[in-house]
Amino acid sequence: MQASMKATKDQVFSLMYSLSDGSNQNLRATRRAWGLFTITIELLQVVRVITQPGYGWTDETQSTSHWFDLVAVVRDQVRQWVPFVCFYILAALLVIVAVFDSVFIIKMTRDGVLNGVWPLKILRFLVATILTTLFTTTLEWLLYPLDCRLDEVNMAYWLHGGSSACVPWEMPDAFLSVFTILVVLVLTVLAMVVSLFAFELNPITRGSRVVNTGRVELVWTSFKVALGLLPFLSPLLSPLAVSIVLSLFAARAMYDHIIRLPFQSRSCNFWRGGAHAVSLWLCLASVGVSAVGGSYTEKQGMQWALLGLVPIAFLAGAAGVLLRMRIVRRFINILRAEYDVAALEKERDNNLRERSSDDISSSDVLSPRGRKAGSKKPTDPEPSIAANPDFTAVEASRRSVYEEFFDTAWKQRRAFRTGTDALLSCRHLLGLREEQDLPFLNFVVGKAINEHPDNLELLLFQLVVLRFIHCDAKQAQEQEKKLLDKKGLMIDRAFHLYAVIRRARSVEVSSVAGQAVNQMEFDSKMTVARKSHQNCLSLIKKFFHLVLKKEKSGTVAYGRPSPTQIDNMVACVHKYESAVVDANAEYSWLMEKFPKSATVILSYAHFTDTVLNDIK
């Protein structure tokens, strides 16, 4: 059971790695503008859905906000020729295609049969549309058979012909309703999985909508799911109740965004912060319009006033992001002063040591052990990370119970209150792209891990820096082993570690390292080659077992083998020859396409030695 779950997890990890790897490039003006445009399109859909009667707003307010949603405007134009049921069919087909395409890619990777990159391109397109930017509208289309609040023709009209009451839970409509719920569940699961895992491993990539963690986007996706489903509970509860629940989702999404600032691009962080603030403001406004009574004219006037404050809410969200960035800069400035002082002290000590050594060397005075007096002793402290540009991995060591009990001022002396503050400071410093700041980055990372040794995100960041900034494979492998030995890793952190290991292997795959298709080809072909290689060794072992097999009448050593034994040995030889041809073909293909891969070279050398017996 555990082996099956691990295999399933590895297949999902492989799929998500293939989706995210190589798809994000550094920012250009057009890509930056496109990223901000998609965030805006996503926000306008959210605004339209929030301002509906299910959350206490009037029909007039909803019709007005409807014109700000570009997707809804385009849909209305298309609906002049196409009925609404076609949008439901289109959304269901796209979800089904996404599922089958995902299964196809997983099977293709497992079997080692790759037929181009079109499956990945299709899935990436679906992820960028129905699972992220157009998720709110896609969910709305899928809920069409269950939505009896629509003023237009409902699904019963198309099922029974002519006008009919909306009865989604009566037969035979219930079959379509169950199918719809299953498709909605699949869409929700896919969107949440993509939101959690679709982050960029490279810490200095600033591509469009690139995030360093998927946790914030997961909360945002959960908010959009609640936004689409809670109106169905409004008749059972009340618009006030569902608005309060939705406000909690919006508040958590905004808080997580400001605390973590997940986007690598500052402009995307500002824009998304404003979008979160608008969503929260409209949710709180929904609570207000649902709770306040009065005439229709008074309610409508209050709603126009609340909608008029939306731009101010957007600016307030951007201001919250700016304030958070200033706090991070304050952390960095304080640590930079501490780093400069440590570096100056170290430089002064080194100068004094060198002068003392030069003075004693001039008189040729040696210590009793033959070592020049004044030279470095074995017990001298090693240079600190502040004065050493070479990065040394910091061991995460927890403070003892004794230290925690008696050192009451420890929390006040810490540079970072939380591990999230420490990680954000490290990310911000690395994002400045100043090569001369690498020694200072090493100092900050070391201090962060010493203060928060249990924070796995800091340890993963250190691993990424070792792997892809300092290119120190030896220390990186040691850190990977320690992290792999840790039990109870959260699923996103386990995927993060998996992605680091995969990316490190992909560096040696080819000159186009890091591209998901090359990595998939390499992994799939190596799996097939190793399977055929192992099959060869198993058949050799099986052949000799057949030769030495005992019969009832005696053994082969004292008599001739039976006809059954001979047939089995001949069949084993034929299988062995076929397996050798298959393994040799796979290794030859790998050696031709990936001639610099140490993994391929070592595996093929072992094959030629143990199977082909060819020492050349």
C-alpha cells in the first residue's frame, strides 16, 4: 500500500515538475504587462460574482459590475448565436481533456514513449486558462445544471423540451447533476493541486506570475471555490452568513500574500495585493449590505458608495505590500551593519596576525613543534561566514531546554521574529541580483537558520542556494540526504525537494538543461534501459539455475538433462538475447543524445562489463 502511494505521489510530482519546469522566463515588458493583465481579468470576474444577489447586492448593482468583466462581456456577445448550455458542454469537455491529458503524460513518462511536446503544451494551456485565470467563469459554467436562480433558460428546457421547472435532483435530471458535481470536484482538485505545486524553483527568476511558494495561491483558489459555491447556500442560510464566511477566506488570502509576498516580481506583488484588498473590501461590503435594512433607494445608494471605494481599497492593498517590503529592508539594513562590523573586526584580527607572523619570521624563531610562532594554531577559530565568500551550509541545531529556560532575552535578540520574515529577507536580498552581496547573503542565511532551525523552508532555500547559486554539489547532496531523512514533510515541501533533485540531475542531461521534455526523455529512457539491463542479469541467473536444476531421476552432473530442461534453457537464451538487444539499443540512444551524462556513462559501462563482457 505504501509502495503504491509513493508511486502515485512520484507520478504526480513528475507531472507537476514537467508543467512548471522551463515554462517561466525572465521578465520582459510584454510578459510583465501580460501577467498584470491576467491578474486584472481574474479580479474582475471575482468582482462580478461577489456583487450578486446571493451576497445581498441588488440586480442593478450586478448588471453594472457585469460590464466590467471582459470575459462576461465576450460571453454575452457569443450568446447571441450560441445558447448557454454550449458553455457548460465546453467547460466539461475542457476538464475531461485536462484529466485525460494528465493521465496520458504520466503513462507516457512511465513507459518511456515520448511523441513530441504537444501533450505538455495542451496541459499548460488548460492550466493557464480554466485552472487559473478563467477558473471563476469555468466554475460558473459548470454549475449551470444546478443553478435554478438564472433568469435565462435552465437546463430542464434542454432536457425535456419547452418550458419546464428547474428540478436538478429529480429523475432523470439527477444523473446530469451527479455528473456535474463530479466534474466540479475534478476541476477543484486540479486547480488546487496546480496552485500548490506550480512554483518556480529558480530563486532569481522573475517571470510573469512566477511565485516561490504555492501556499498563497492555494488559499486564493480556495477563496474562488467558496465564491462560486456559497451562493447556493444563501437561500438555506442567509446572504449575511455566506458573506461572513467568504470574508474569512478573503482575509486569510490577503494576510498570507502580504506576509509571504510570493511573487518574484515586485509589480505582481503590488498588483495582487491590490486585488486581494478589493476582494476583501467587497466581501466586507457584502456583509454590510446584507445586514443593513432600509428602502431600495437607500440600499442602492449605499452600494454605489461602497463600489466607489474600490480604487481606494486597491491602493490600500498595494500600500500594505509596500509597508511589508520596507520592513524587510529594515531587517536587511540592520543585518548589513552587523555584517560590516564583523567583517571589519575579522580583517583587523587577520592583519594583526599577519604582522605578528612577519615579525617573528624575520628572526627565524620556531616553536618547539617546528611551527613558526604566531602562525595559525589548530585551535584558532575558523573565519566567520561574514568574512568568507565561500558558502558553508549551516547545521540546523535546536537550543537546549536549559538555554530556552534561562535565556529569557533570546527572542528580543533575534534578528527575525519568524522564519517567514527570515525567508522573505533572504529572497529579497537575492532578488537584488548583486553579486558582491553573496557573502552577505551567506551571513543572512546562516543567521536565519541559527535562529529558526526548525523552519524547513529556510533549509530548502539554503539547498537551492548551494545547488544553483554556489554550485556546490557535495554540500548540496549532504543537505538533500538530511532533508530526505526527515519524516512528516508537508506535501509541497516534499515536492520542493523532489524538484531540486530533478533539476540537479537535469543539469547533466544535455546542453539544454532544465527543459522538462529533455528530462522526461532522459528519465523514461533510463528507466527502460535499466529494466532491460536488470532483465538480462535475471535471465543469466535463471539460466544457471536451470542448468543446475535437480530432477527426480538424479542431477545433470550424473545424467543428461531432460527435454523439458533443454526447452526451458533454449527459451531462456532467446529471451536473454532479446533483452540484450533492447538494453543495448536504449543505452546507445542515451549515449548518442546525452554523451556527457555521468549517469548514462556509468550505467552503460556496468552493462558492457556484466552483460556484454566487453572490456573495451
